[in-house]
Amino acid sequence: MIRVVVCGASGKMGRTVCKAVHSDPELSLVGAVDKDYEASGIQDLSEMGENKVYLDSSLSAAIKELKPDVVVDFTNPDVVMNNIKIAVELEVDMVIGTTGFTSDKLGEVERIIDGQDVGIFIAPNFAIGAVLMMKFAEKAAKYFNDAEIIELHHNEKYDAPSGTAMKTAEMLSSIKTFEDLGPNEKEILPGSRGGNYKNIRIHSIRLPGLIGHQEVLFGLDGQLLTIRHDTLDRSSFMPGVLMAIKKHKENRGVTVGLDKLMEI
């Protein structure tokens, strides 16, 4: 039985992860951590299962008390780096769904974990369909010189662009150098053409009612290819999260992307 502590348990994703872990016969939800657990409304999580789930505001205290095998982190970019330091120091593997990991931040994680026998798994997106969308777009990039990304998320999302959009752009740019579209264009409203990452425009939309959606558009004379994925419920992320937890021993050091576990 794999012992799991969920950090950021009061959030929408954190609660969904807690329930998914609790429902899986191979996993045991032993702890739920939130910065202010007494005020966050996660007391109901303590009643899951035959044994009460340990609640705390301190990840360090929870790890020392519970000796988990894996910490699952769905917090925010301002908190996750300190959580990684705590987990590495206490020699506990992590599965991270918190977004906002730039190349600089990933380099910092590499430095934190250097020489330690700990696995840190980071996924910009845990939806299997979203991973396939990115891989299909990577395949298509070979045949198109122009691409743009539109990502749509709920209005409470912390970062823009999304981690999935940035990861997709990195994957596309690793295949080829894209052309600079409209070098002579003028933005009447600054930012209306979106962010520019290696000549790939990224447009972020934030509206209530959305969860997580992304489309990659490729243009060529006389044709348009659109590759899109829609997340309609947060439960779509759970198979990927559970997969990463169960395979935590297979990955030492830093591993980025669910595709590494899907063998695609």
C-alpha cells in the first residue's frame, strides 16, 4: 500500500485528488495538508476510510508524523518550491501538478535534488488526452511553418499562459524554427496578438465556466489544422495522477511530463 499525503488539499484539484487516492485500493490517503486547514474546510476529509486522515498546515510536520511514500502537490507557484525543499530534505518522493515551472525553476529543482535519492515528478497536465494533444501537435510541427496556441481556463487560474501551453510551445520549437508572422503588423491594442514564444503566439483566455482547454492551430496555404483537447471535469486528471503515484519508484531525480510514463 502506497502512503500518500496531499498538499493543497482544500483546493478544487486537491479535494479531487484526495477522493481519488482514497478510492484506489492500492493507495492509502494518510494526510491532507493546507496552509490553514482549520479554516479551509477540509475537516470532512478526515472522515475518509476506516482510519482518520491526518490534517495539518505544515507539510514538514505531516511528513515527520506520517512517513508517507509520496507527497502530491497541487498548491501554487509561490508555495511549491519550498514544499520541494522540504520533501527532498526528508527524502520523500513528490508528484506535482502545480503549474508555473519555467526552465529556470526546473533548473532550481535539479539543484535542490542533486545527489539525493528522491524522485520529483512534474506534469504540466495530467489529462491523458491533453498529453496526446501535445504529442500530436509535435508530430504536425514538422510539416507547418506557422503555429499559434489558444488556451482557455477558469477565471481563478493563477498563471498565464498555462503550463500546458508553455510545454506545447517548447515541444513545437524543439522540432523546428517557426516563421515570424506579420513582422510589419501593428498592435493597436498592446498584447492583442498574444505572447510570443519563439515565434509561436500564445493566447490565454480566462472565463468562469471553463475548466481547461487548449487548441493548437497550424496554418499552410489553403488549409488549417486544429488539434484541440477539452477538459470537462477535473476527474479527467485523476488517471494520470494515480499513474504517477504508483510509478513513483521508477523515476529518480526530476521527471517532467506524463508522456514519460505513457511510453509514447
